[in-house]
Amino acid sequence: MEVQIHARNVDINPRLREHIEKKVSKLDRYMPNITEARVDLTSQHQKQGGNRAIAQITVRDGRGTILRAEDKSQSDMTAAVDIVLDKLYRRIRSYKGKRLQRPGDRYEEIRPVLAAAEPVPGETGEEPEKKLEIVRRKQIRVTPMHEEDAIEQMELLGHDFFVFLSQETGEVSIAYLREDGNYGILEPQRD
């Protein structure tokens, strides 16, 4: 597994790097076939004074599954990384539980690999699975428009996202409102 560490406004000292690499490299024990782990560290200055440490860990496995966890509450980067890892363990536990308990052929090839993996720290065996239920299906008309028009339409509707047909690429794209108040565009990429 490749561990990538990216920092913004943060000096990564050797002790912090070693801590991150040691902890993150253990993830493949609990979720097999992890090909990549990306750790993003950011320090943000707060209006009330002091800095806030933001840590985000994204893991990707060989099947294309992406798991991500983030913590924004700490002032210490090492503590933020530890909290994010705990959140990621919960996501891995949930992912494994769903794949092991659902009937059908869809997850047949990965079940033996997941069953052979070590239990995630804090895992106590059988946990009741929440039933995934689609409660609404809606068809939408995708209209060709520029990104700026899509964002304007999203604001007019009062939504956090908007699906449109990009005039630049000719593909379906999604405009969304980010937590920081800025906007993002999701563009499909075919494998």
C-alpha cells in the first residue's frame, strides 16, 4: 500500500510522518487490497485565535471502493490523525459488515477476503446491519449549460447540488456547494 501525505500550512516533522505512516500502514490488515492511502493535513487559523488542525484520510482498494474520514475539531495534528483513524475504522467495519451479510452474487468474490481480514479495533462480532432503503427515485432533465449557469440555478433552487449537461465537455456533471462556502464540480471519468 502506498501512503501519500499532503500538507497545507503544516510542517511535517519526522515524528509526525512516522506516526502517520505507522498507523495508516496498519489499515490493510483490516481492509484487504488497499492500494492507496492519502492523508491530507491542513492547519487553519481561527478567528477566535489559535489554529485548527484538519486531518483527512482517503483509502482506495483494488475494486475502486473509496473510504474517507475527516476531523476538524483538534488543535493538535497527531490527535486529529488518531481521531480520523478511529472514524475510518468505523467506516471499514460498516463496509465489511454490509459485504459479509448481504445475500446475492454481487459481493461473492470479496467475501472470503474480507472474512480473512483481522477484525477492526473495537469490533465485537455481529453488529445489526442498517437496512439500506431507497425511498424515492426521481427522474431529472439535464439541460446543457455552462458551470456558472448551473451554480446560479442551484442557488435559485436552494439546493446543495445540481446535475447538468456541461456545454464544455458534453458530459453529465454535478455542481455542489462545499462546506467552506465555495463550489465544486464533479465530472465523470470512465474507467
